Amino acid sequence: MASNKIQFRSIHELKDPALNNKLAQKEFQEEIPVEDFLGDAEKNGSSTSRRDFLKLLGFSTAAVTLAACEAPVIKTIPYVVKPHDIIPGVPNYYASTYFDGFDFASVLVKTREGRPIKIEPNPAGGDLGKTNARAQASVLSLYDNDKVKQPKLDGKDETFDKVDSFVIKGLEEAKASGKKIVVLSHSFASPTFKKLFAEFKAKYPTAELITYDAFPYSAGLDAAQEVFGQRALPVYDLKGSELVVAFQADFLGDYNASSLETSYAAARKPGASMLRHIQVESNMSLTGANADSRYRLKPSAVNKTLVEVYNAIVGAGTSDKTAAEIANELKAKGNKAVVFADGSKGAQVLAHLINQKLGSVAFTGKANLLKEFDGAKYQEFLGWVNGGQVGVLVTNNVDPIYSHPKGEDFKKSLSKIPYVIAVADKKNEMYKAAKAVIPVANWLESWGDIEPQTGVYSLMQPTIQKIYKSRQIEESLLVWKNGKNNAANNYYDYLKASSASLLGGTSFNKALYNGINASTNAATLSYAGGNAAQAVAELGNFKASELELVLYTKTSMGDGTQSNNPWLQELPDPITRMSWDNYLTISPKDAEKFAIDNDLNARMQLDGSIVNLTVNGVKIENVPVFVQPGQAEGSVGLALGYGKKNSGATADTGVNAYPLFDGSNLVLSGVKIEKTGEDHEFAGIQLQNTLMGRYEIAKEVPLAEFINVAFDDEHKGWNKPLEYHTISGALPARKIDLWDAFDDTDGPHFNLSIDLNSCTGCGACIIACQAENNVPVVGKEEVRMSRDMYWLRIDRYYSSRQKVEVYEGLKEGMAVPELYGTAFGDGGALNHPADNPDVIFQPVMCQHCNHAPCETVCPVAATSHGKQGQNHMAYNRCIGTRYCANNCPYKVRRFNWFTYNLNDKFDFNMNNDLGRMVLNPDVVVRTRGVMEKCSMCIQMTQNTILEAKKEGRRVKDGEFQTACSKACSTGAMTFGDMNDKDSAIREQYASNRRYYLLEEIGTKPNVFYHTKVRNRVEK
């Protein structure tokens, strides 16, 4: 049965029904400059002889062919003495811990010839072993050419010996004078680091360890202190829950310092006990986009609704309709329900008290130990600085000048400190303010340990020698504690000795091999307090205003720690689909009210208004504005982590929103915007790769219909198999063939399953694909020209909730996008589809069609089909006609317009020797002028087959992986061999939710999708 909902990817597509046709016409923008080649147009006009034309054609074809075959000459030097643990061509994997002060993950690091090139999830880590986009991209941050490369003293290059002499002199002076010695570090849940600092403090009694985080989770920690009596964030598990209600809490993103997407996806398996998700929020967040029911309210209204829900849960009752509905559902589910809240301490306290009342099983009692910021202690530190009580300040890769609202005041007060030492990775504000600088070692160059949560101990080991003259802070503390050239200054030995008491009977080498281990730390959280009246009063004191602001962190950028990482800057935001920017999000109605424009120019590129943003007297200038469907009226949103100055060429992107953030409250009132009259050029990829207006590309079905109606019911079937009427009667679409099929049962035949119910749109798969396959970064201008090079994209579709009047064309099952405008009138109604749309995320890559339209039109047979089901690309054969891209209905093939490596126009990682160290030698770096696309990671599948062959066995189910399926933390992607009858991919194939993208055109893909199920009663 055809859906009665419409799907649209942008407001512009909704407003202009003919947009798809315009986009298709604009797909190949540039005309061939024939006249430029043929000569002076004034003399020759447009006339030319057949001989001249053939000369031009012959020259052009030859030139393009030569360009496509051209390869760089690289001189190699063989090993003189080969390291015993390195076999050329064979990767080594090391279990380690990714931790950069903001993110944590237990990982496996893939190295080739001593170079880390890929981050993989550590299966032993469970939920803590899952990797997000930032973890996947962190390997590129190792090879950041903008890093500080040499110790500095008074702005000049110096040796560690001279720098250490300077620091030790300062420490001794501070000790003698009784002045404070402060180590200002990001949260660092390392028991060995804390033990070392305690010994350092024993030598220098005035030493203090102060924690400072750019994004400190202060509200959550303060709430935990009040409710649990411990300053630690609670750990949740949604696997046993059937209802989750979130108030401004982006729990699939960075809420609570850990994403819940793994247990969330496990609880969302369609069935009678499927988790239902209600989101109450202002911004359209990643979590809200995945919700079954989403209430869009401005922040003051969200606070009021949360208070009313609390009142209803504790028996005080409520007259608020929305709150009553939510409270009734919570009470009905009881301990199988859980509530999350964010934005302020009061909101989080109420959420904890509601969960206590419900007895929620999602609350595990475990403590998340990764965040340690104490606002009161930090304010005390600022008092010491302003009072001239600090003799030595050592900052451990933090920059309060950039990320604190009073950063400029802090910068001025540093003049009161005689010795300022910055352990830093970039030439940022702290670097410039310090008298001595020590380059910080990357986590891939360091030894260390982390205790991320109750009962877990994780080790970090270096996977490469230090690239530059860098040092981790633990090594510095050892030198300053023991004196220079002391035999006890080896941090590896110190860590090994310290970890013995934490590992129980496990040997250090075994613990390193595991990466993540059991810990003797048994700290648990239990409900011990919580002042509900105070929390209600705090929320009530939030003054409503015409415009209210919500600050948030993007899935790509986080707190900005990796802002100089071009992979992350170019990664499109899952909701807006914009890259290389942060921006003020605003609702369509508020945009109209404030005369904010988002317009498409003649090249179908998005331009938007620029405003000056003022919040409670703090002004941020030149902020671009993006009109966001689903944004609550009266609210705007702005991402943190952008606008970093002096932190690398890539980091200086967007505007810095930290001056608005007090470290605790993410929602602010008293917001004013003023148009500057200027326009901003956005770089987005949502309006390209059009699927020509077809709807039901991303299928969805209500849970009740999924359970109670047969998928293939003749009249009400929600996933009826496609059939064609032939002279032999009705036949399934996949049984009809124009060609004789060849036998694909001998050996593996690969398929990829994508479950739309599990895909949250996080983007980890995109970065994993980029790292594995050497996909280049093209920069903002080329993205704006629709020339991104991603082999995998995640399309974001909006869909309307309300019924659509069924026109004759729709009754016949036709896709008639021209009717959308008619069905919704001029868009002025309160229930306009852009007000509060549903969202579906759909990963799309080469579908590896068994009847591939690209293969039949390639004049040089550069693209062909393999027996294992993969559609191959022979780059040396490709001459760049782009016929295949034009004939691909999925728009997944990319033409590389330029040489992206060793080209100053693309000054990213491929343009310097250090950045190119991340390249995967198993995958060729493509030269200019060829088509490229997803290969189903053929280098990985062939390596798996080879390993099994060497061991004389069959490949086991689960061994076959692609970069995207391996990185997916929700299990949305399953890859495997269809000829293995017991494989997981065969089980996925048997699901009644399975369907193929554009099955009606007969391409017979080897990628299939599962219909998204929404757990709500459709009204």
C-alpha cells in the first residue's frame, strides 16, 4: 500500500515542486568550452569542419586518457634492518584507548609499516568499544601538520633540557614563597596520573590539580552531587526499557558524556516490546530526529512541561495536556520507562527524581567517571590567579581564553603568574600567553590508563614513535618530580607498576592485549537526595522571552577539540546536511517574521542571511542563519566548538559561541538578532544527488500496522513485494530478467543490509569509509559546487505527519511531486509539513547492482560486475566520460575533477608528507579525471578470503566486513555472504521488512533496506 505521507529533503523542495527537475538539469553544470579550443569565436563563429572537430575530439580523448593513467613517481627506500614485528603489506592491530579530554572509546588501532591508519571498535569493550565519527577521525589528528612541533621558551625553539630547567626553577621558587603551583587539566580519569600527581604534590606541597573542560557537563555533575551524593554522571542502559522521554537531552549525541545509541538500537527492534521514544525539545537534534513522537517547544515551555510531568508523576496532578499525556505513558510503563533532561541543573534533578519514582531499570547504578569539572573549585582557582597567589601554572592542552565566557579576563590575569607553561598541541591563545611550551603527545603516541566507569579499567599504548618533539604531561611530571636524567622518569615503567594493583591477577601484557579490563573500582550510585522544590524554582526562574537560545554540540565537532580535522569539518551535519559551518538555526515561521532568507541561487546553491546575535549583553557578530524545519517557534540554536583562532588553517571556521556558555546552562533567554544585510554561502550536499522526486524511497510503517497487518496483504500490505504483469502472469520483480543470469553460488556472493530502524544518522560510517578508502577532502567551495567525493552518504528525509488528500495520480500509486504544493496550499497553515516533520536517515552507497546501468554505458569497460556481487572500477581504464554517473539512478558515483593530493588548492591532509601518512596503501589514491565509488571494501573482503585460505578453512560468518558495517555502533549495517545459508545476512534477507531502493527500475541491487517502524498511534 502506498504511503499517504510525503517525503521531502528541504524546504525548497517543498516550496518548489519543480526543483527536482531543475536539480537534474543542473547536475553537470559546466559546458564544454569547444570555442576556446577551436580558436577565436569572432573569426570562426560557431562553424567548424568535420576534420577540425575530429582533431579536437582526438586530442581531448587522448589527453584525458593520459591524465587518467598518469601516476606520481615516488622513490622508496627499503629497510636496512627490518623490524621483527613488521611484515610489509600485513597490518598490525593494537588495542588501545581513545581519549582526548572529551571523547572516550576502547579501540583497535590498525597500523601499516608502523603508521596508524585506521581506528576500529574494540569488540571486547562492549558499549565502551563503540566509535563515533570523532573517534574514527582521530587518526587524522595524529598527522596534523599545524601541530606544535618543538618545545619553546620565550617564543623560541629550545630543548627539553632547557625548558625543564626553567620549569624546575619556577617550581622551587613557588615552593619557597608558598605560592600555588597549579596544573590546569581537562578531565582526566586516569588513576595512574592521579597517583603521580599525589607524589608530585608531596614534593611541592602547594601544588593543586584543577579541572577545566570547555564543555564541562557542570549541570549534570551538580545534579548528580545533589541526588546521588557523588560527583559522577550515572550510566544508563536502555535494553530493558519500553519508553524513553527526553527533555532537551540529546542522548544519542553527547548527553551525559556517553551516547546511548547501542542500547537504544537494541531496544528499538520492532515488536510488541519495542522501545517508544518521546522527545520534547527546541532544536531539531539528532535524538529528536529519531523520536517516534516529538514535541517542539521553546526552552521556557520545555521547562514548564517537565515541571508539569514531575507534578503528575508524584501525584500533584497537571492541567497541561501535553504533560498529562506524557505522564500517563510513563506511569503505564512504570519501571520500564526512563526520563532524561538537559539544559540546566534543575532539569536534570527533576529527571533523576522522576526515574527514582518510576524505579527505572535503565538506571544501572554504575558511575561514569570521565567528567570531573567542579565549578566552585575553578572559581577558587580564578581567585588565586587574580590575587597573585599562583607562582606556576601548567595547562594540560586546555585553552580557557578561547572556551571560557570570561576568557579575555583570564588572558589579562595571566600576567600575574611568573611561570606559565602550556602543554599544548596548537599555537592557540594559551600557547601565545605561555613563557614555556611543551608540545603534547597525541594519544596514539602515549602510554596511559583510564577508568571510564565503575568496574572498567582501560589501557592506552603508543602505536607509533613520537613524530615530533612532544611529551605527555605524565612524562613532564616525572621529570619535574624526580629531576632531569633520572632513571625513574620512564612513564611506561611507572604505569606498569601502578596498574598491578588495579588489574588483579591479570598480567600487564595480557591487559594491554585486551585493551579494556575489569577494575577493582566498585563505586556505585544510589538515590540519596534531591531538592525538587529548588529544582522547580530554578526552572521557573528561567525568564521567557521572544527568542530563546539553545547551545549544543554537533556530532562532527563536539567541543571543538578536533576542530582542525578536515574530515570532521567536511562531514555534513546529519540534520541540516551542511558542512564547514556552524549557524543559527531558526524555524520557518520565525524566519518569515524576522525577514531571514535562505535562497537557492541559479546554481542551486544555498545562500542565507547573516545576523548579529546578542544574548544578555554578549554580542557575537556575523552569524549565518539556517532555516530549520522542526525548530520550535521562538527558539534558535547554535553549535559550540567552532571559530578557533590560531589552531590551524582548518579550525578557523565558523563563529565561537563559547562566550555565551557559562558551563552549566545550555538554554538562554533574552536573545536578539539583527540582520547585517550580508549573505552567507552555505556548503550543503542535501540538494544534490536527486532521486528525481520519487517518494517512498525511505519506507516507514506504524508499529500497530507492522504487527497486525500482513506485509503482503493484497489491500493493506505495508511492504507488498513488487510484481510485474507479464504474458506469463504476475511475476516478482526480481524474477524478471533481460539477460541470462550467471551462476553466483560458487564462492561468496556479498550483500549489505541496512536497517532504517537502527540507523541514527551519526555519520561514523562516513568517516570510516573515508579513512579506509582514501576519500579526499575537497573543501567548502567544492562541496558548494556539489563536488564532494564521499563514497557513502546518509540522506536525511523529512516526512509529513498529516494525511494528504489523495489525488487521482496518488491513487494509482504514481509519484507526482507536483501535487505536493497543491495538497498543502501556500504553506501558511499551522500544520505545514515543515513545522514538525518526521525524519528518516538513509545511508546510500553504490548498490552493486546485478543489472548495473553504469556497466552498460561505459565505452571502455572501466566498470564491470564481479562474481562476488561487487561492481568494480578499473581506474586505469576510466577516461572520465561520466556516462556511468549520468546513468546511475542512485547518484552514488563521484567524478574527481581535480588532483586532490599534492595540490595547493586542496591544502588538507593529502597536500603534505605528514598528512599523507594516514593513507591506506591497500587502496589506490586516484588521479584526476576518473570516476570513483564504493567498492564494498573489496580489499577487506579479499584479505579475509586470503587469510581463511592460508589457514585451510571456510570464512566464518561475521568475518566479512566493510568499513561502514564495522564502524556502525547500532548494528544498522550487516554485511555478509549470501551463499552461507546460516549467515546473519541471510537472516536479514528473510525479514518481511526488506525492500530494495528503486526496485521498479530492475537494477537488482546487492544492497537492501529494512522499513522503518514508528512506535506511535497515528492520528
